Amino acid sequence: MLSLGQISVAESFASEAPQLVIRLLNGSDLTLALTWQRSGLGSIAIFTLLFLLLLFPLEGSIRRKIVWLELGFILGVIWSFIRLSVAVFAAYYLGAGAFAVAEFFTGPFTDFFWMVSVWSLALSAMISAKVKQVS
């Protein structure tokens, strides 16, 4: 996706965490360590915990619950990729300082957006399935 925006990226294995080295428009390099926070694993873990504690105890098909949980995993990874891409685009076009600002503001917003949306849709699906069974 970054190559579509004509942003050159190189991989660096100089440290324990994988890193991306992004050459910005002004010629400087921005090195991003791909930590578990940036990869979205933290938000996916929180979503899984909330999902298991709040949705699994409800009545309904275990298969349906697992499908919604897997859908949450997939959407979490996609949203994390979008969030990181937005921050990288901001850094590329506006400078390295814009990366920190974009990552700070897009992180909680996108995590909240996908978590609440998927959880609400799953809850709605569980309740509508129960209503159909009662009718």
C-alpha cells in the first residue's frame, strides 16, 4: 500500500523488533519499530478479552460466536494497518513530527471504532437469533 503512495520503505533488522525505514519527502529517514502496539495485537487482545467475557456467556450458537470473534480479529488487523498507513502518509507528506501526532490521534479512534462496531453487530446478531428462535 505504501508503494502505491510512492513511499519507499526498507526493512531493517538491526534491532530485535522489525523496523521500517521510510525516506520522507525532505530526504530524512524515519525508522519505525514494529512493536505489538503498532501491529494492533494490543487492541485485538483487549477485544478478545471483552468479547469472551461479555458475549460468550450469552445464549446462542458457539459457531456464530466464533465467526464473530474471527471477524473481529480480521477487522482489527485491517484497521491497525490502516491506522499505521495514515500515520506513515502524514509523516511522509508533513514530516516526522506529524507521524507522532497522527499515530496518537488515530490509534484510540480507530481501535474504539472497530471494537465497538464489531461487538455491537455481534451482540445484535446474537439477540436477533434468539428472537427468531423464540418466535
